[in-house]
Amino acid sequence: MSADRREALAEMLAAARREARPLDGLEPELLPATTEEGYAVNGLVAQRLGWDLLGWKIAGTTPAMREKLRVKDPIYGRTYRRFVSQSPARLAHAELLDPLVECEFFVTLARDLPPRDAAWSMAEVADAVATVHAGIEVAECRFRMDRLPPLPGILADGSASGRYVFGDEIRNWRGRIASMPVVLEVDGAPRRHGSGADVMGDPLAPLLWLANERRHWGDGLRAGETISTGSTTGMFPVKRGQGVRAVFGGGAEVRIAFDG
């Protein structure tokens, strides 16, 4: 993929984000050839937008999802602070692009995990965590669901990064979140069940993976960034007028009403 085509794709995806509009697929000449090219284009999109960064999202954190994506490792993308809400939140369904609800642990860093030669350890990553919140990502893709490009094109779009609704802080989380149950309710009825262990065995495992992945890109992870660590309950397509509630460990919760 030539530099000119990378730039053209980045501008197309940045414009789609600014205008909150879907794209009708992707011409073959604009498809990144590799996952690395897809991630590089996602970085160019962030540069063009110039929006304050929230951090990163991670997806593909279950074997079933990786099999569907035909990848060995999780995938990830940039997220933006302008798309953050606090629970209880109200979102206009008509303004969203094929929204998918995902119940996730939102981990915010207290200090940098910079690039270095040695791999980061789980203990080091856990020690860098400032807070953990119950959260819901409302995932959105700039490509229409019936016109999705191959994986590198999805990576260029940030792996369908969307809106981020922060719920209650999960206090005394150390040693607890892997076994913490998570329930997604829709209009008051339980619809999905999961746990922290459904995310690579521990919600900090995707964070560790991302810290080591970004070592190779020369930027690492930074203090203040929030990483959404992957869905504990899969992807739930939400409809206009529905209300959702995610409950983490029987206490911490997140609520969203999807208005018409």
C-alpha cells in the first residue's frame, strides 16, 4: 500500500468519524495489505482528527471472537475522550452506527508503560493501574455491517471503537476482578452473563498484551489513558428505545438509555 493510499484512507475514515456516517465498503486499492498497515492508518486517523485521546480499546479477547476474526491475537484501536459519558447515560440511537453493547472493565493508568527492550510483567502492569471502573463500550464501525472489509480495514478504523460509558469505580479490585461475575440486563431482563475470567482469564491480561504490543511501536501506554479490556458478555446489538444495565460483581453498575 503506497503512502498516498494510506493517507487517502486515513482522510476517508477521519471524515466518516467527524460526520458520524457509515461508509459503503472499501475499494480494493485502499485496503491495507497487513495488520501492521491497518494499525498505522489508525494512527494517521488520530493525527488528522486531533481529538483528545481517551486511550485504547481491545477486542478479540476470546477464542471464539479470534476465530471469527481469523487472528491469533487480540486487536485494538484508538479511543477518544469526546465520546465518554458517565452513567446513567442517554444516547441518541439515531446518531449511532450499528451500535453493539459490550460490558467491559475500564482500566486507567497511574503511570506510563513506555517502550523498552524487556517485556512487561503482569505484576508491573498491575502496579501501574490507578483505577478500574465498570464500563460499557457502545462499539461502532464506520463500515456498514453488510459491507465490512477484511480485517486490516477494520483495524484502520480503530477496531470499531465507539462510545464509552463509565459506571461505578470497582474498589479493592486486586485479586477479585478475574472471578467477578458480570450480567447485562436489557429492559430489566438478564440477557447475557459473563465474568472477568472470560477476558483472557483475567481483565489485566489484555492490558499486559497491549503494553507489550505498543513497545514495538515506540510509544507504549501513558499515564491517564483508559484501556477498555474486552467484552465479558460478547456483543449485543441494541435497539432504539431500549435501556441496558450492566452489573459487575453484584454492586458496581452502568446504565444507558438509548433514545430514538
